[in-house]
Amino acid sequence: MGERERKGCVELDRLLGRDYSKTIDGPRLFEAMNFDRARTFGPGQHGSRSLDKFLRTLGVARTH
């Protein structure tokens, strides 16, 4: 959930050096994501299952 239960917004504020904007920064972060890397990240190399389900729902198949 991130600091103060704000779903990572506090951490994003720090990284950006300003307040995070869901409507401006959210789409930019999404466009910049490397989905192949996100799908194989972390312990067990299986990435985020919710991201994988979201991408499958959109019709984005795994590339590996």
C-alpha cells in the first residue's frame, strides 16, 4: 500500500520531486512501462499476476 496507505503516491511524490498527478503522471508511467520486464520481475520471476491478467484482458499476449 505504500507509506500512509496511499498506494505509492507518497513514494512517487518523492521520486518526482513534486506532487504526483494521477491524470498526468499515471498515463506517462503506464506508457513508459516495459511489460515484458514487469511480467518476469521479482521473486520466482513471475511478475505481477494482476498486471498479467489486465494485459491478457486487453489481448496483449506474452512475448516469451
